[in-house]
Amino acid sequence: MSVLSGKNILLGVTAGIAAYKSAFLVRLLVKSGASVKVVMTPSAKEFVTPLTLSTLSKNEVFSSFTNEEDENAQWNNHVELGLWANLFIIAPATANTMSKMANGTCDNLLLATYLSAKCPVYYAPAMDLDMYKHPSTLATFKTLESFGNIAISAVYGELASGLIGQGRMAEPEDIVSFVEKDLLKGLPLRGKKVLLTAGPTFEAIDPVRFIGNHSSGKMGYALASLAANLGAEVVLVSGPVGLRLEDPMVNVVSVSSAEQMYEAVHEFYTDCDVAILSAAVADYRPKKVASEKIKKKEGTLTLELEKTKDILASLGANKTNQFLVGFALETENELENAKTKLKKKNLDLIVLNSLRDKGAGFGKDTNKVTLITKGNKVIPFQVKNKKEVAKDILTHIIDQLHA
């Protein structure tokens, strides 16, 4: 499965004869699972039509700030385009466009988008031999490299002028391969297997009713999504939630009860490098489950409960080389209780959050956590979106894995 799957890729097309290859490049990027939008320089439309690229990308193609044919149309926002993209690939990149990129010239939509982009920028030069070797072009390469832009070098071959030499744009297959390899090289969790749990468990009382809790699974799903984006192979054991995660790098294993979660977690635990148990697992379950719906009667109803298996403690007892992370939701004596749990269950890290903190707790899009390390170092964070919380947690874990 391609590392480009699920990525938003902006393809910039400039006015060179190699622009005809951009159609093949769009097709390969879409085939890899990426969402592709194309922005062209106005002159590039003389070499390949926007209709072709729009049809292949299944998205509108942008080439100017406004739609000249519709005076009431909204303007094409270069900032939004730049922020939408996870990657920006400019192919072909002509000497003219590269010079403008190096000097901050902003006279078309593509260049304005380039100057607004926050993502990695790759560019594939395409020009004639003498242009490619000219001192001004070589200086441009150095300037763009100093900006952090990544060159996909031109190759040796027959050029439009009839000359033979370097300057031919890399083939679309090679461009995709280059970007994939470059991304994989920089992913901190590449080659790691991460096991995650998320959501509540439902412990059946009868065929209709259950004992459960208010966990939404949002924290665990945010961790799973980010871990996959960082290169990990992820197994997410999920209790019943209203969330979906369609990522080829995440294997979602759906369970309902604590016993099912216990079995699923132990199935994958041995081979994982990191295990993060963020699920809110029921501590108790009905000792007997009624085979038929319990009818309403006068008076009270008494349920006899028994303890469920402690999943986290069982993993701590069988830990070999795994980095084991637990979660603690506390309402009193938070730090003391979390530290006790950290030691008792043989964890490497515990993530503490409290129902007392505004913005934390079940069902919310935000959380406020404190990380407590194996050495009892306390690292508090402010209230953040759960995606940002996931980043804080995984950043700490990555630092420990590479320490």
C-alpha cells in the first residue's frame, strides 16, 4: 500500500513540453490513493488541457485567481489551496517558474499558492540541456534547496530541441517512486507496529440492555490516525463507537465486550512495538446474562456483578520489548492514583486526564492530559484538540523509542 494513500496532493503544472506527462502523473497519484488537485500556470494550458487533468483528478483545475467567464464566481483562494495540500509537486518545473520561486516573484496563481504552502514541496525540472547547465539555473537549484524544497533531478535523454543530454523531466513513475521513498525515509514510526484500543465496552445484561460508559473513542481514533500517518502499521481494537477510520495502514478490529477486547489485544500484543490502551474498559460485568429480555416488575432489580479481566495489567505482566502506555481517568487524588497504576501495571507511560478539568472527559473534541513517565516525571499540557493531544503523546513515545 502506497504511503501516498489518503494524502492531499497539489500538482503544479508549468508551461513546458513535458506538461503532457502531467496527465500520466495525475493518474498514478490517484491510483496510489491520493486526492489530487491541479494548479496550472496560464501558459501551461497551451500544452495540456485543464479538461484532461480535471477528468483524471476528478477535481476542478485552477489556473487563475478568478473565473473570467463568470463574474459572480468566487475567487480561487491560493491560501486555502496551499493549506489543503499535504504535498506540493511541481512537474514540470520550468526555468522560468523555478527562478520566480527562488526570488519570490508572485505573478500567477501557482506561484501564489507555492508561497502560501506549508507542506513539503517537490519539483521536477524540465528544460533544454544548455538551460539546465546555465549558472543562473544552478544558482536557482541551490536557492530552492536552501528553502527546503526537494528537487527530483532531470534525467539524461533526448530533449525537445533534438539535443541529447540532461534536462528531460523524470518519468511520472519515477516521480511517484521518488516521493514515496523520500516520505518513508522521514517517517519516525516507519517499520513499527502500534496496537491501540479505543472506545467503551458493552457488558450485556440481556439481549437488549448492557452496562457501558460514555467513551466516544475520539482519543484512540486520533492516535491511530496519526500513528499511521507517521509510518506505523496500526491495529486498532475498537469498542462500539460512532466513528469510522478508513486508512489502509490501520486494521480496525471491532469488539463489544471486555472479554472480546482482551482476546483481540492479546492476539496482536506479542508482535507490536508500542501498545497504547486508551479504551474505557468496563471493570465489572453481569455474572449471569439473561437469555431473554428482562421484564419490568414491581420493586427493585438486583444484578450480581463480577470483575472483568484487567487487560492492561495482563499486558504489563507479559511485557518483553513493548513500550506500554495506559490511560487513567480520575476524579480524585489524580496524580497519586495514576502513579500507583503506572507502577502496579508495569507501564512505561501513563496518560492522566481528569473529569474535573474543563474541556476534558468523554465525548468532547478536546482533552487535557498529563503524561507521567516510568521515572515519575510529570509533564502537564493545556486543553487541546484531541488531534493535538495525540501529537503530544506520540511525540513523547517517539522520543523514548529513539533515546
